[in-house]
Amino acid sequence: QATHRKQRRKQQKASCKRHALYVDFSDVGWNEWIVAPPGYHAFYCHGECPFPLADHLNSTNHAIVQTLVNSVNSNIPRACCVPTELSPISLLYLDEYEKVILKNYQDMVVEGCGCR
Amino acid sequence: GAAGLIPEVGRRKYSESGKQTPEQSENFLNEFELRLLNMFGLKRRPNPSKLAVVPQYMVDLYHMHSVNGDHNTKRPRNMGKHAERAASKANTIRSFHHEESMEALASLKSRTTQQFFFNLTSIPGEELITSAELRIFRDQVLGGTSPPTSSNNSTGAGLHRINVYEVFGAPSSPEGEPLTRLLDTRLVQDSLSRWESFDVSPAVSQWASGGRRNHGFQVEVVHPGEGGDARSRNRHVRVSRSLHQDQDSWPQARPLLVTYGHDGRGDGVLHTREKR
């Protein structure tokens, strides 16, 4: 039972999920023109999409079938762990003409991950 | 990283990976750079000088409207109702200072006029301007009239009228006045320091869409009544650097044009999402 629990925990650990990723604008030198925020939590998706796909992995019908085929033919890859829900962020920045702009950018933050 | 949006380290790592010829690497990196610039709606990497001024109003709007989760800040003071509505629909808010070299200030006994020109050519063609406000700071008259009472209010002492016009044609004679149409007007007390917001949407949306030529605005400050020192009363409404004594504070007190627009991509800036 202990071995099973350990295996399940290892599998859960490796399965597709959202991970923390803070993008610091000073790391890429964008802090010179982006006034606010100094950075933001972007997150990323990483992990396995194992057979059989669990409900919480937000799979599409296609991903379920692809995973099923992979279980019998390893030449076909598993479904990919990708963002399934994204949200915007607002940036306050100076443009190339030194005009100050507040703009909303779509799909900048990962809200949810899934196997697709 | 000074020239483009890709940091120098990332550029070098990709070039040295050896997967491509140096020429191919350079082409791929340049294409990626263009995609990044396009994503931000930029033509080249911004390289602002240290003297670039970020208006406090834009910072306040950021804290209020940001979808980043910081909604603790209240609505910026003296934000026009029309601007608040516009911000909820806009996904791009731009601010502009006027071209000081093109201003024309005239002062008569009871009337001050100032012509402003704002260069709006940086607004991309695909951006639809839904609203615009002209913000003018007026400072308390020091040593001028006392706070208005019901009696001096009735005579007009301590009050100014600010009229904002769109200029749509040159004067018919050299000493004549330009052709204008009234956009917004307000009666204000000179005992208060505050920003006034004027709705200039009809003119700016036409200028940005190319429907009408941008000849700028004319702001007229009428000083009715006889009370107070005429010179200090002229200085009350900060429409020109020459009327502003403290040069250090001028960048944050000068007139500001704010446009609210949408480029067709995504939700408005004020759009709030549910906390997960």
C-alpha cells in the first residue's frame, strides 16, 4: 500500500499542472520603458499527460483518444500539457515617442493547464 | 538588449547553439523581435530619456483600472464621469502633452485664451478612439479673492468660466480669431486647487480617424467680476508654462490630453475578473 501511495504521489507530482513563474521585467531589460508593474506572475504548464487521463486535466476528446492510442503504440506521442485558460494584464509604459500608455494585454497569465 | 526587445544573452545563446547558420539565426531572431514588437503595438524598442514624465493621473488610472489585482486605489480625483465610463470599454489609454512651441497665449483684461496642439500621430490606425478628456489644473489664487460666499457668488466674484473649443480653421484676417466650436464649458471657483476634466471626445475621435484635420484646441478663461488681483487671477488656470511660477512642478501641472480607445483585441482596461 505504501509503495502504491508513493507511486501515486510521484505520478501526481509529474502530471500536467500549473507552476510558478515570475517574469521580472528588469531581467530582460524592459524595466527601462515599462513603468508598472515591475514584473508579473505569468505561470507555466508542465508535466505528463498519462494514460488514463484524469478528469481534472481538462482534456479534449481528441487528447483522450490520442492518449489511448499512445498506450498501445508509443510512436504516437502523448497529449501536450498546455495552458487552457489565460487572463490579461495591464501595463503602464512609455512608447517609442515617450508617450505614456496604459494598455491591457490579452493572454499573458496562465490560469489553468490541461492536456490537449 | 539596448537595441531590441530580446536580451543580448538570449540572442547570443541562440546564435551559439549551432543549429542554424549565423545568417539564419539572425533572420529568425529578427522575425521573433518583430512579433514581440507587434505584440506590444510598437515599431521599435522604446528608449525613453531620464527626463520623460509619467503623469500622476496615468499612474492613478493604472492602480485603479489595472486587471493585475490591485484594486485598492480609489477612482482618481476629479476624473470625469465620461472618462470613467470610457475607461471601462477601452483597452488602451494614452496621454499626451501639448507641443509648447506651437502654443499661442493671449491675455486681455477679463479673458485669457490659449491655443494648444497635441500631436496624435502616434495613435495607430486600427485603434478606435471612443472618448477623450482634456485635463487642466487650476491652482488656488494666493492673495486673491477670499473663499466665495453666497453674496460674492451671486455677483460672479471668485468665479471663472473655462470654455474649451475645437479649432477648425485659421482666422480670416491676421489679427482675427480662429474658427472654433465649443466642446465643453464649466464655471469654477478660484478658491480651490484641482484638476478639471473637459470632454473633447467629438474632436479627438474625428482627428484620430482622419475625419477632420487636427488644428488643436482653444481654451478660454473668462474672469467675470472685478474682485482680486488681475495678474494672479490670470495665473489661476495653468494653461501655459509662462503662467506657472514653479518650473519644477510644471511637468505634473501642465494640461494633459487623455484618449480612451480600443484596438479590437480583448477586454477593456477596467474589466475585472473574478478572483479564483
